[in-house]
Amino acid sequence: MTSSHKNASWGELLSGRNGLRAIALAGGVAVYAINIYIVTTIMPSVVQDLGGIDYYAWNTTLFVAASILGSAFAASLIDFLGLRAAYLLAILIFVLGSMVAAMSPNMGFLLGARTVQGVGGGMLLGLSYASVRLVFAERLWPRAMALISSMWGIATLSGPAVGGVFAKSGQWRLAFWSTVPVALLIALLVASQLTSRQENRDNELNRPPLLKIALLTASVFVLAFGSLGYSWLWVALSIVVVLTILYGIARDDMQGHNPLFPQGTYSLRHPLGCLYAGIGLMSIGVTSEIFIPYYLQHIHGVRPLAAGYMTALMSAGWTTGSILMASRSPRFANRLFNIGPVISGLSLAALGALLPWFGLTTYYEMTWVLYIPLFGVGFGVGMIWPHLLTRVFRSARAGQENLASASITTLQLYAMSIGAAMAGMVTNAAGFNRGDLIGAQHSAAALLWVFAVVPFVFLFINRPVKQVV
């Protein structure tokens, strides 16, 4: 780590024009994250009103899958439109999706609106990450990444509150409308602080590999259909198709001239490949949160507002871990790469034991015990997250920095969408779609114990990550 990084401070990042730009970039993540927690909180009410419990996980799966499309275009949008125009376009698409979602007459219509929302939201996320190295000096990258990650903390405060209030009053549609003025405020800030065409772009224009992006998104839809669980043959076939698609994308990336991911992505011996594996695996573990409000409400009788805030403890832990550990030295960060996955995995396993236990509420009135593992799942991720992201920047080949940074979001969103589809597959197989207490208990245990394994996988493959300083 260079001395310039050691001398970087929050004051330098948040003062003057640096501060205004930082808020503008982080605002895109804030809009996306707030929407995530609003929808997570209101989904039990939405299903009760519109029906479609079989498609419960699809609201997240389709939203995040569509976000892949948006994020994959981030680097190209910077090259062709510049930061300001790209951000404003992304916000426009997101707002349109929010408005349509608010007026949805049935679950099918809502899923379509969530897909539009996802495209705009993915663009916002991709632009936020890709812009850090263009806007700030290298010594500020870790703190800028921590600030962007902290927007999930804003979401943990506002998202569940908005969603819970509207869900309790039976006005879940207003929850979607509530994101519109927030997005418009961010648009005003972006328009005033970012230039129309940013300097220091990569010399090579990034032309998005449309076919590979489409195939990557299609693989999510295939797995989502498999999660409906019509038969084990159907599930197995969907997994085979997904693996075939991923193999084809990887093979073409390694041989072609227009890759979806930068060189080194597909080798766990290469630091970049291992870093991307860490981003994907740690992201998958957290996607279990989409079912937490349902389980809290149906197993323990927790009200929507409280269930939303309890679920948001995962992101609160993520934000806390990111802020506390962002400025640690490379040697200390290497220790965190061993500690973080263990904390996250053990927390998921603890939830798998406690959340399905009906007696936790009826006999002991100790629902508060769930706060600890909920926070721990996110904290384990957050404590290594800034170091994963900044080491990606340093591992990328010259000329592929924009692609590598934008691919962070593409990969994270793909992992989240695959995680959501896997969660739907596991829960439906365990009886979630029965809609009763026993089905909720069995599916909660199955989901959390299966997902508890995922962070430990990164623990056993993370050695190349520690070589990047």
C-alpha cells in the first residue's frame, strides 16, 4: 500500500468538489438500495393482494437479472455519453419502471415493471463503481468505495420504514411512488456536479458484447423457471443449461476480442479470478434476505415494519464492516479474508437453527436473539468488501480498468440473481409454496443452511487474493 493511500482522509473525500461528486455517485446506489428494501418489506403484502406466491422470489430474480443488462452497459455509456448523460438516462428508466410497478393490476404486470426498474437500477450501480477511478485519486478509492457501500446503510434506515408504513396501511403501491421524488433529487445533483463528457476515459472504447450479455441474463431466467420445481428432471435440466451457457461465455471471453469480463476472470490461480469469485460467493450468501420478512411475519408474527428493519440488519452489518475496515493495511486485510467468510457463514447457520423455531417467540419471547446473526451475515461480507473491490482495480490489465470496475457490478448482480433463483429453488423444494407454517419452517431451515456453505467456499480458495497489494 502506498503512503499516499495512508494519508487519505474522509475530510479530503467529503470536502469541496470531491464531496459533491462523491454524493452524486453514491446517490445512484442509494436509489437502488432503498428500492430493494422497500420491495423486500412490502412483498408479503403484495402477494396477499395480487397472489402469485410461486413467483415470490421472481420479483428479486427478474429485477436483479435486468440489472445485469444495465450494469453491463455502464462502461460503454461512459465512453459514448459521458457520466452526466449516462446517469440521467439511468434515472429516467428507473423512474418509469417505478411508476409502472405502482400501477400494476396483477403479478405478471408487476414482474414486467420490476424488469424495467432493474435495467435502470443496474445502470446506476455500474456507473457508480466505474466512475470511482475516473473521478478520484487512487488514494481515495477505498474510502470512496466504502462511502458507496454505506448507501446500503441509508437504505436500511429509510427502505424498511417506507415499505413497512405502506404495507401496514394496505397501500403498498404508494411505496413504489415514493422512490420517484428521491430519484429526481439525485438527478438534479448529478446534472449540476458531473460534466457532460468525463476526461481520462480508457483509450479503448468498450463495445458491449450484446450476445453474451443476453445469454448471461437468459441463464438467470432458465434457473428461475427451474426454481418452480415442476419436477427434479426440470430442475436438473435448468442447471445443465445454465452451466452450458456459462461455459460458452467463458470460452468466448478467453478467445475473443470483445470480452464480457477482463482477462484473468476465469482462473482461480489469477488474483482477478479469485477476487471475482469472492465477490460472487459473498453476494450469494446475502440474497437469503429476500425471504426473511416473510418468515418473520409468518413464523414469529412480526409486523411488516419491524420485519423490514430486522432484515435490514444484514445491510447494516455490511455497511458497518465496510466503514470500519476500509482503511486497514494490506496485511490486516489479508487476515480479514479469513475472518469475514467465517463470520458470515456461521451467522447464516445460526439463522437456520433459530429462525424456523416457533418456540423462540411463543415460549421465550426472544425474537431479539435473531438480531445478532442477521447483523453478522452482512458484517462478515462488509469487512472484506472494500478490499475486494480496490484489489480488482489493481489486478486489471492496462486498458481494461473500466471493464474490470464495471464488471464488479455485473458479477455482483449476476451472483445476486442466481442466488435469488437458487433460493426460490431450495425454498419451493422444501415446501414454501404451500403457504402454511410448516412449509415456512422447513423452507427457512433448508435455505439458510444451504446458503451457509457458500461463504466457506471462498475461505478455501482466497490465497491469490492476498498477493495483491
